[in-house]
Amino acid sequence: MSTGADCRFIQAADGTWTYELQNWPYGESYSYNTYGPFDLYAKAVQHLSDNHANPGGWSTKEHPAFDCPHNDLTPLDPFFDKRLLSDGYVGECRKCGRLVKADD
């Protein structure tokens, strides 16, 4: 079950990540707590998962100055990610969170 809290992952120019998680009452509060920095997007997501209830989704804002090489991939799961695999995606980049195709 998700909380419905707003959550935003934000990348800095050096490639590190922070995330902002909305305070209760969700949808009514305009205050957020900020967590990080994390050297990898995947570590920021793991921190959220380990320390907070599921917000139900989030937005991701990459910094335009950071050019990720996408060389640290978490492979997609053949059972859960059949559609993504059939569309040519091979994994999710741990550094920036993007889905990466084989020809990227």
C-alpha cells in the first residue's frame, strides 16, 4: 500500500542524488524532508525503501550537466519485465536510474 506522499529524486551536477519526501499530511503539506547525498541513484532508492513507507511513485530530475555513461546496470527481470525486454531494454542504470537499451 502506498502513502501518496510526493517524492522527488534530484541529481546534482557532480552526479550525486538526493531525494525530497513530502511531510504528512500528504497532499496538504508543502514541506519536505531531504535525504542524501547518495553517490548512486540506486542507493537513494534503496534508502527510501529501507527507511520510509512506499510513497506510491516519484519523479526523477537528472542534472543536464551530468553525462552518465550507463555502465553500471541492474539487469531486468525476465519474469516481471517482459514488455521492457521485448522493447529492447536490458537494464536500469544504478547511477542515474534510466532504463537502458542494448544499443545505447
